[in-house]
Amino acid sequence: MVVTGKSDPVEESYLIKDGESTYSNYECTSQESDAREIDPVIDSLDFPLRLNESAEQGDTEHADDMRSLKQDWLLHEATVWYKRPTVAMACLTIFLTSFSVGLSTPSQIGLSIEIICREVNKHEAMPCNVPAVQTMLSELQSSTQIIGGLFMVLVSARIGKLSDIYGRKPIFAFIVLFALISKSLLLIFLNPQIIGSYHKVWLIIIMSLENLGGGMISLLGIVHSYVADIVPVHKRMYSIGLVAVGLYVGMSLGPLLNSVLFSYFHSNILSLQVASILLFVELLLILFFIPESRSSRARNKSRTASESSRQMFLELNRLNQESQAQPLYKKLLLHLTSFFLPLKVLWLPKTRYIDHSDHDRIKSTYIPRTNVIIMVFMDTLMLSILLGFGQVSVIYATYVFNWDSSVMGYFISVSMISKTLTILVLSGMILKLLEKFFSLDKKGVDNIDLTLMRSSFVFELLAMILIINASNSAQFFIATLPAGLASLASPAMHTALLKYGNPNEVGELFGGITFFRNLFILIVPPLLLYVYSQTVAYNPAIALYICLFIIGMVVTSSLFLRKLDLRSCTVIT
């Protein structure tokens, strides 16, 4: 079997079975003699074979995917700068959204307290810092968190695959649109001059609308997919880190601007208005300025594959119904299974390879599947624990060190600055240093990934130990230094996970990761807050010790990651 490209300006070499026991390298060569030379950076873009198909079919599809991706890169290079998808545009999207969220969240809480206070004080004048107001506020926030979290879990199960089919840009617009609708409605229901009364059910629905579009975590996953579409493997870790910088800067500058606006104008509604305007501007930028990163050819291929998978599922369902009458619960379970079908991309099949160190015998391994499962577990657990830990640690500091809102703001700013400097300044130097000792593996976890992940987890562990043992605010602030160094863990994990994915399923891959992220966030942070509320009377650090133990579990899990040595073997399925 010879794989031949008839019109594409590329040349590839693939290992294909020839006869019973021998394997030969055949070339996939363009027929065009005057083909444009491929840029070395573009040519470095590489992906593993499809792992769920035969060897020959896998090679053919891989060749097609490689040609398409390199042609897309050439097309991007030839496009005028303001129409070319770039990492800067991805960072701008996540920055504007996180900035709007950081700007509006304190105002939402303040306006909620005001409107609840008026509801409590209908018949008599009372201060707003009474337990009744705090109870009603906590009920409102917890209900919104649960319902909004459920929305995010359900949406994230499908939104990644939809971005593969329809493109990243429509999904950006979809997420931002729901955030804009939510903020705009809050301007009406939280404005004392318009509504002026407390409507709990309506406020829960309106605040949860933002998450019905997918929320910040889903947007982050789609932004990562956008970056993966336009950045080769060896540059992805730094580029995904830049996206994290956009998130950190937005989340730190948003509350800062909120404080400035409130100190000058003494109005919470103004920050909410500015946040709504920013979201509207962002929506216009997405619709008319930010270009699509995924080509129409790639979208059509994903659409065709999705339709084929759907038709196959419907046919199997029809055959099952004809063979026997199914109870109602089985039908509901079948439809629920089809809804979460995109998550299958995280469950890699068994990988076959040729072991050159053992007389070229064909062997099989579950190393890729195991690595993906472990990394998804570590990523989701780390994010949910850090979110819960962030909430608990600030409350803990206000209790132990008597922090006020200004000190809390400084602590959050210093934490974000530490993470930002690590990614912008240190990550490039660290990567160059590691590349002197280790080689890059474009088809799976390599020693660079393992070193970054394990060292980052250890730094996070050290940060938590420093916080637990801090006896004053200065020691508490010192913990932000190792915590900043730990910020390289997420880019390293996502870069490694992308190596196991198919280029036509990048959105689906991040959609699966986002699903589990949202699921863990729905459970872990509220659970930690509950533990803290129940134990603060006799030992406020118990919840922090639980976080320390779980991070220790993550460190231990990273030791089970293994790499498939491609120097002595060749992957064939």
C-alpha cells in the first residue's frame, strides 16, 4: 500500500505493513514540482496516529490531517495580520471576560446585600450586617452556585465538540452573549431605581444564565482549542501559559477598577454597567474582528464524522428497539449516554506498537490511556482544590490575622503577579534549560512535561505548608512565591494531553476536560467551605490540612505517568 498525496505541497514518511512480518517506509509525495516550501515551524506541527483504527487507515488519515493542518498554517501566514488568528487574540478574549467578571462580582454582592437589606428592613430600621441578611445572601449565592454549576456541567459536555463542528468563534460569541444577557438583566433587577425589591427566584435564574452559556471554565477550554489550532507543539506550553496570564491579569485588575470606581463615585451599579459595556464590546470584537482559527475544511470533516457517529448510534438504537421492547428507564439512559458521547475522546483504546529492541515484535500497551486518565484527574482535582483553597485561605486569614478587604485585595494581586511573572519571565528560560537535557516528544508525555508537572506540584505543596504554618501576614504573603512557580502545571498538563488527541477533535478533547473540571468545581469548593464552617470553632486549619493531603495525592499520582520510548519502538495504531 502506497499513500500518495496528489496535490498537496508536502512530503511525509509513514511506516506501513508490507506482507506478513516486514514493515517499510513509504513516501507520501506531492505531484507538484513547483510546490511552495514548507516553513520549518509549520513542518514541526505533528500529531499521533488515530488510535481507534487499523494501521493503514490510521496512516492515511494521519497524512490527510497533516496536510490539512500545514495548508492551514500556510494560509494563516499568507493572511494579512489583522485577519490572521493569533495567540494575542485568544488572550484578549479571555482577558476581557475575566476582567468583566472580576469587575462586576464585588458589585453584584454589594447590590445583593443592599436589596436584601431593604427586604429585611421593610417595617423597621436595622443595620445591614445582621445575621438575617447574611443568611439570605448565603442562600442566594449557594443556590446560584449549585444551579449555575449544573448548567456548566451539562453545557461543557457538548460545547467542545460543537466548536470542532462550527468553529471556535461562534462558541466564543455564544458564551459571551449569555454573560452579557445575565449582566444586563442584573442591571434591572439589582437597580433600586427600577425594581427596588428582592426577587430571589428571578435573581437565581438571572445569575445562573451566565453559566448556561458555559461560563469562564468552558471559555478557557475553547480558548485553549483556539491556541492549539494555530500553534505548533513545541510552542504550545508557552502559548497556553500566555492565556493563563490573560486570565490572571483580568481577574486581578477587575476588582482593582471596582474599588477605584466605588471610592470615587460610591455606586455599585456603575461597575456593573461598565462590565456590561465591556462584554458588549467583546461580543462585537468576536463577531467582526477576531478571525476563526479552524478552517472550513476541518469543520466539514468534524461535521461529517459527527453525523456518521450519530447515524450509527441511531441505527444501533433502532435495532435494539426492534429486538426487544425496552423499559422507559433504559431509553432515558440511552439518550443520556448519547448526550455525553463526546467524552469518549478521553478514553483512548489500546495502543499497538513495534518494539525494535525485541526483534520488531508487535506489542500493545495502555500507557497512553493511563496517562490521559491520570492527567485529567490531576488537572480537575488541582483546579477544584485551588479554588476551594483560595476561598478558605482568605477566610482563614481574616479570622486569624484580622485582614480587611484592602489586605485581601493586596494578597490576591500579589498572587496573580507572582503567577504572571513566572509564566512571562521564567517559563521561557526554564523550557530552554530543560530542552538542553531532554528531547521533545510530539506524540506523548516526555521528560520535559514530567519535570514541569512534578516540580510544580511540589511547589504547590510547599506553598500550602507555608500558609498552614504562617504565624503572621508577612509569612502568609511569602507563600505566594512557590505558588507562583506552581502555575506552570496547568500549561504542561494541557500541552501533554494535546499530544494524545486527534487534530480534528481538539475542541472535543478540551470539552471533556472542561466537563470534569466543572463537575469537580461543583462539589469540592462547597465541600471545603462546609468543612471549614464546621471546624473553625476548634481548629480553623483542618480544611487547609485536607487540601494539603489532596495535593499530596496529586504529587503521588504524577509518579505513575510513564512515557513510551519512541527511540526503541514505532506506534502503528
